[in-house]
Amino acid sequence: MHVIVIGAGVTGTTTAWYLRAAGLDVTLLDAADLPAQGASAANGGMLHASHAEPWNAPGVGWDMLRYIGRDSSPLLLRPRALPGILPWGIEFLWNSRRTRFERNTLLNARLAEYSLRQLRTLQDQLRLDFGFVESGILKIFQDPESLRKNRDASRAMADVGVHFEEWDPARVSAEEPLLQPIEHRLCGALFFPGDAIGNAAAFTRALAEAAQQAGVRWRPNTRVTGWRLFGDRINGVETSAGPIAADAVVLASGFAAPQLLRRLGLRLPVAPVKGYSLTLDLPEDQLPRLPIIDDANKVVLTPLNGRLRLAGTAEFTGADLNLNASRTANVLAQCRRTLPRLPDRLDPQRMEPWTGLRPMSARGTPILGPTSVPGLFLNTGAGHLGWTLSCGSASLVADSLRGADTALPIEPFAL
């Protein structure tokens, strides 16, 4: 059985690996010349089952309205993007009702916990070099009410295997000395020992190489332009390099997936959400011991292979990949509030700013499994959880495609 996987980000590459590991003939193709050139290139680096909440939390509609046009805000809606995301936005807000939000959070958490177990198994097998550290993740708070809500939400995830410890400000300072200057502002923290960190781009490229050695055919610089059908069934794709026949296709191309599916009369509720990161070279004594999520400043700070990855912001701006300098500067300014000991001056030549478009489903969970078109499967829409969910979602989709039992029910993630 020959399967084409469209998209060589972390989601598509892991899908290709799991399909090949199950004995299928696999072709992985992407419009770029290397894997992990899109949203997987420089994300926050965190593998966090603990942070499984969708972005459409109750009250998100009000947040989006009050942040319109404010470049310094953590959640920014560009008015020009409204026409393109209106149907998606209505569904996004509908899923922010508390019952649906809590249900989708638990779905994500269960899949994330399974995915991290899959990643550990894969790493034991392959020993890939991607800066994988089972460090846990520290989430710090300045607002007692926010701490309480997060504590309650974390307790609700305990049944799916997500565990936490509550730390007071003194414990935070003792465990992470770089946070001592802001200890007086903190009301506490949650530490999630089961979480980890790793460089998503390095993982994707190392796994792509291992997949090729295992027999996966890699087709870079190959843009999908259409579908090949036999009756009502998919039997391949049309590409910029010519047609490619297949018995099945997995669409894992991120924010571009809806446009491809429209040609088959399918609506995919996925929209691009822009994020930013900076990667800094710092002396070892200025790198935090622990990866940090700052609830107040809405940023993450991750030590990766002797460097510091700063990431934050969510921007609804359509398919705009321009690097907005003011948004990048805002990420750095917010991180300075978290780590006041960051150097006053940083060499611009040694800072690596980045922006990418995360494919976010309207309900806040990934969209996985078969579609109404025979032979066509999906693995997309994971948004900010793409790196965390990659191995788990790939395993479920590969098993579903083969007609095998899946480790978790895949039906709640269906289109």
C-alpha cells in the first residue's frame, strides 16, 4: 500500500515515520526544500501535556475585542483578517463555552500524555539529537485568582496522567535563581514534572533522515496542485513535479490544508495563528535551569542546547508571514519582565527572530483520521500543541489508515 503524506513539518514527518514503521510504502512531500520550514522551525520548544488548554477559553471573545489594534497585546486580532476568518471565528467562539472548552482540554491532555510516551519510546529506539531534556516545566503566577484557576484545571487533568506540584515563591527562587529578582511579585507556581523540552526543527529533520534510511521517499520542492480521483476515491495527487499515484493520502500541511480540501468540496475549520520567537546566545550563568511559562506576561522561556528560546503572542492576521519587528520586540520586552537579569544590550547579529503560522482548529483540538472522501486522511489543526501532539497524533492516524485499533478513540478528533 502506497501512502502520500503532504507536509514535512513535525506533524507530517512523524506521520510518515509511523506509517513506514507499520510496513507501508510512503512518500513524504513538501513545497519547501527541507523539512520543518514552517511552524515547526522555531516554536517555543516545550513538550507540555500540562498546557493542553485550547486558546478559545471562556471570555476569549472579549479579550480579542479589547486587544484589537494593540501591538503590545498577547492576543491580537488584525481587522483586515476578519473577512477571511469569520466562519472559523464563529465556530472558535462557539467552542469557548465552558462545557466544550473543558471537554476539548481533556481530549488534548489525554492525547498529549500519550504522545509524550510515544516520543520517549521513539527516542529510546532512535537516539535522535534534538536537545531532548525531561526537565519538567515551571509555570509562574502573579495573580492568585489565575493561580487558583490553573490549579483547578491541572487537578482536572490528573486522571489522564498529568501531574503537578505547587511551589511557593521561595521554592521558585531556590529552584530557579534567575527568578529571584521577581520573587516579591510572585504568588506561587505550578511545576509539571512530566513535561519536557526539545528542538522541534532538529527533531523533525533528524526523524526525516531516519525515515529516508528506513525507506520513506522524500520529495522536496514539490507543491500539491490538485487531487487524482478514481470514481469518488483518492488515488493520488497532482503536483508541480507531475502526478503521483497512491492508495491513500494524509494531508498534514498545516494552515494551507483548507484551500486544498475546498477543491474536494470539504470545509476544514483551520485558520493560521501567527506566533513569534527569538533565540538568544547567552552565557551559561544567564540561562534558566528550568523552562518557564510566565502566566502574567504570556511568554515562554526555554533553554535549548545552550541557547534561550523566547516565544509568545498569538496574532490573527491571515496568511501573513511578514516578520513584524514591533511584535518581536514585544516578546523580548515581556521576557525581560520575567528575567530582569537578561543583558541590557543584545547583539542583533546573534539574535534569531522568527515568525510562523500555527494551524489552529476552531474547536482547539487537532483534526485527525479519515474524511468523507475514501482514501483521504487528515492530521492537522493542532495549533500551539503541534510539537507536543506530533507523535501521538501520527500514531493514531497511521493505525486508523491501516484499519488497526487505535490506542485512543480517534472519533472525537474527526472532521
